[in-house]
Amino acid sequence: MKHVIILGDGMADWAVPSLGDKTLLQYAHTPYMDKLASMGRTGVLKTVADGFHPGSEVANMSVMGYDLPKVYEGRGVLEAASIGVDLQDGDMAMRCNIVCVEGETLKNHSAGHISTEEADELIRFLDEKLGSDRIHFYTGVQYRHLLVIKGGDKRLACVPPHDIPLQPFRPNLVKALCPEAQETADLLNALILKSQELLATHPVNLKRVAEGKDPANSIWPWSPGYRPQMEPLSEKYPSIRKGAVITAVDLIRGIGCYAGLRCIDVEGATGLYNTNYEGKAQAAIEALKTDDFVYLHVEASDEAGHEGDVPLKLKTIEYLDSRIVGPVYEAVKQWDEPVAIAVLPDHPTPCELRTHTNEPIPFLIYYPGIEPDAVQTYDEISCKEGGYGLMEKDEFMNLFMNIQ
């Protein structure tokens, strides 16, 4: 038995009044996910352990069965692995967003979804002006970048920028959680304010403003940590002799690196609604011919949720169904060796709230010969009645990977 997890990031949501008080999964036309739910078994999974912020790194590591209190070190270290930055002892890595600040307000967390090419020019500029033997900026993808500080103290309170859209930024600057971390907090806040001075008149931003786009005029570092101690999935689950991850997001690539999965690049995979869905589906199908396990991650729904865009999020959910879930199922159902399919989000990203929440998420599992439960549709409400009930910690992954 081979195994594929298809994860629609942030796909779960709340009831939306304009949709007749249905959730987006209830309202969307998703014949393949509904079919797999009706032929398989369903449940809900608590992906955010108590005491943890509902970030994508937390939720995806939880889906993969990792014990968060033992291995979690923030998302910066994961993104460092994905772009080949080798962290040394004492190196503190942080996610470093490029954001749009308007006056005293953090307008959005993505600088209007700046392109990687534009962002690379800005990050290189900042590393030249603000970098040192101790401070290094590294380019990631789009608005998602990396800051490494040698000898930094991670005992900090950092607010994710996607949690504070349209809110004043100064009250949300970095705070030390102990006296020993105050120097690091002061350094980070100085870097934020200095970046605003430097980026305000950069040619990239002057051009963006002239084109009616949001300027990328501030950095926002958050999620600090040190190199984690994560065992490869092959050691946790012997049935995974060879596995792969498919994603456009550095964070998920980094988790894959530490999990011992090979990272498959798909041309045209953007992390947005216009990603190459067909390319990702085909990459998963090809990988399953040689690998035992594939983790196929699609970011689009999460980004639409952060924008609060209900029609766009509906479209991304329907695209996931018709352009990824459908093609993967139609391909593997014809194979001699059976393939177990799981579909789920990592966390909700409600359009109303425009950030992540920690409610349990709906999941489905299908494989040939499974005894179905009574659930006929895939959504947040139906799956609560599913045969698997409520799961948490590593229960989902243990269940899924022990299907033989």
C-alpha cells in the first residue's frame, strides 16, 4: 500500500452568512472529495497542541505525527533548511516577512504579494545595508524570507504579521520574555524601523507605487528558533522507505527536509490561486510510482483566507478538488498496487477573521477495501460524525501509515 496526503492549507472555515450560513467546504462544488468521503471514512483532527499558536508549521508537523513539545523550534529554522542555509550552534533563525506599512498601520503581511524577483532585490539590499558578521538576510519566496542572528536569544514574543492586518504595528513590535533576551528584542526592533527608512525610497517600491501596488516597505521578523532535532519519517514509520513532498512554500519544504523527504519542484507552482494544479497532481502521480509516501501541499486556500476573499477561496477549494484530488484518484485507482488517499487542511483560515484558528479540522481517508462510515460529504460539519471521531497528536499519522 502506498500513501498520499493531499493538504489544502487553511481550507477549513466558519459558516458564512452570504453562503446561507454554510462553510466554504459545504458550499463549494467538490464532487471528488465528497465521493472519497462517501466511499471512505472521515473524522476530525486536532492539529494545534495546547499552548501552541495555530501556525502552518505547527499544524503540518502535527499532521506528520511529530511531538511538538519535543521538536518545535519555530518556522524560521524550517525555512532555512529549505533554502540550504546550514545553521550552526547559537544561530537563531526567524521568518522575515516583507510587509506593507501605511503610516502607523501594518496594511498587509505580504506586501501585496510581491514577486520573488522584486523581493530578492530588496533582501539583497537590506543584507548589504544592515547585515554584518552577526546579522544575515536570505531571500526566500515572494514575501517569505529568512533572518539569521548569531547568538540571538529566542525567548521573544513575536506577533505573526498575518494576525494583525490593518492594526497599528508599534504595539506589536518584538518583546523580550526575559531580561537576557532584551538585547535581541532591541536589535530586531531597530532592524524593523531602519528597514522602513531604507525601503521607502528604493526603486523597486517607487515603481510599485507608480503602478498602484502596495510598497514592500518594512521587514517583520517572527517565529525565532534554533536547529531542531527531528527524526526522519522513515524512522517513525517503517513503511516509508522513500518519500517526497510537493509544495511551493519554503516552510513545508523545510519540514520535508528534516523529515527526510525529497523535495519535488513543480514549474509554475506559486503558492497562490494561480498555481500549477495540474503540474502538482502529475508530480504526485509520478512520485507514487517510485515512492511509498507523498505529501502534496497546496497553499492557495490559506492565502485567500488571509485576504478575506470568499469567492477566491471557494475557487481554490474547487480547483483543489477538480485539478488535484480528481486527477490523482483517477490515476491511482487503476494501479495494481493500492494507494491510500487522505485529504485534509492543516488548520482553518476563516475569511471573516483573516488569520488561523485552532479548531479541529475535517479529514477523509480512502483506500480500496476500506469499510465506509455513514458520511456522504466532505466538510467541517459532516466529518464530526465520521467513523474515526476526534483524533489528536500522532493518532492520524499512525492510523494512516499503518494502512497496509
